[in-house]
Amino acid sequence: MSTAPRVLVVDDNAINLALMTYLLDAYGFETAAAGNGEEALACLADWPDAAAVLCDIQMPVMDGYEFARRFRAHPSWAGIPLVAVTALAMVGDRERILAAGFDAYLAKPIEPQTFLVSLFDAVPSLRAASAGDGTPGTGKDARP
């Protein structure tokens, strides 16, 4: 069993999902991936100790807003940081996302060179839970 911090990534775009999980895995996190909010809720049932959840807003089946509502209503997940990773960039979108229950907001497109640094700035507890400096391949379970 891994002792690496667990991060759930939720995004219906397969490329974004693969990129975020790749970067987190390379840094030494244990990741799980879900293509929509329903899949993410099912995954969290097995991962109540997740260190964070990264979630897209615009998804089919269950969008990020509904996921956030259900996520925040579950007492077992109260301390897990919820981060929106979205292309929504209109005036007021960031405030609306934070008001919906997200703890932080990261804008798409995902830039591999800055993704982890931006994530750690948004959720300092993730940096504390890991052993690296924000550079892929430097986490606890990273291999040279």
C-alpha cells in the first residue's frame, strides 16, 4: 500500500485528465481519475483520506458545481481541499466557483511547467504532504 498523498482528478477531457494525473504521478502522488462527478463520488467512497480533489466545472452527467454541492454535503470529506481546474475565465467565474464550495481555482490550459507550483500555491497542504519542490520527478516516490 502506498503512503503517497492521494489526489483525485476529475475531468471529462481525456487529454487534460491524463496530463494532470501524469504530472501528479511524476511528482510522487498517488492518483485516481474520474471522467465526471458521479464517477468521482464513487471513487471518494474508497478514498476518504484523499489529500485533494481537482475538478473540472463543465462536464457531462454531473458538472463541477453539482459535484461540489454533493462533496461539501458529505461530512467525511469536509477537510479535503477541492480545486476547480477550468477554462471558465469570464468576469465573475472565479468568484462563482469559490462561492460554490471550491477552495481554489486553477485556469486552463494546463501548463506542465507551472501546474504543480500553481497547485501548491493554491493548496499549501499538498506541498507539505509531499517531499518535492514542485518539479516533476522530485516527490517521495520519484525515481531518478
